[in-house]
Amino acid sequence: MRDNRVSRNLPPIYKELLEMEELTDTVAIELDELDSARAKAQVEQFIMTATEKYIRMRERGYDIRADPSVESLDFRRRRIIARQSTRLPITQRKVREILVELVGHNNFEEHLDIEKCTATYTFEAADTMVTREIDLTLERIIPLNIGLKVARRVRSYLFVPSYIASGSEITLHPMSIGNIEQHVQTNNLAGIKTASTITVLPM
């Protein structure tokens, strides 16, 4: 009898039967296919491991119109998680967790005003799709006892061409050869690099 996952668990009496060889081969193939389907189902039930097909099915459940040409699959996964996380009640800490999951740790700033019970979140005004998703996410969030504000930050850089000019002048006094005095006159023009940061605060 050919060795497979079914035949090796049968009693020795079945090893000489040709019918059992064919039967165990067929059952072994079906069990392998079943294991493969089970593993695929295990992968597809989690958002961060699901394929594009199942991500698209989940997006339809949230009325999300994805654009695969400009939106990566990783961003689409994180967007679905953010949509699922916006359930009441929401605390300030939970709001931050949602934003970290959506855009990452270093892509926004949080400014808390404990006295006024407000939280201002500043984002880089760069990616239009991410900006739109941030607005849609925060519009659905109603946090406990705190007001949310969103600011956009635009960075601009100004580079000015420059050059460096330097020179030196040495004066020798022959009457006092043991004490040579050196007078150095230097004119330097250093390069200038300026940058400005503009933050647009909410009205």
C-alpha cells in the first residue's frame, strides 16, 4: 500500500488490498485540499492578512469606494480597521490609537488643552486620500467630554544660493625678527537655508 496520511493510520490487515490503496489516496487528496481551504479561511478572516478580494468585500460593507490605482492595500486594510474602531464611547486615548493605526505614529501631532477639554490634531497636508479619510474618520468620532480640532500643516522651503569668500593678510616687521606679528582679516559669507512652517488651524 502506498504511504499517505490515511494509510499509515490503518491496521496492517489493509496493506495488501488494492482497493484500500485507491481509497486512501483519494481520501488523502481530499484531506489535503480541506487543510488548504481551512488555512486560506484562517488568513482571510483577519483584515491585515486578507487578500485584495476579501478586502474589497469588507469595503462594500462600509460603503467605501476604494481606488487601487492610488491607494495601497496596506492603507485600505488600516482604513477598515479605523472604521471598525469608531464605536461609542470613545476616549481621547482611543482617538489617538485610531489615528496611529490609520496614519502611523510620526505622521501627526496631538496637542491637549486640559482646561478647555480640547484636543487638536495636526496633520501634514500632503496625501489627498489620507487627508479625506482622516476627515471622514474624525467626523464619526464623538469622544467623551472633549472637543476635537483638526489642523493642516504645509511646509515650504526657501534655498538661497551663496558663496564663501575668505582671505588673510600677513605683515612682517624685519626689525623684530623674533616676534613676527600676524594680522588676519577674514570676510566670510555663509550659506543661508531657511524654512517656514505654516499651520492652518480650524475656525
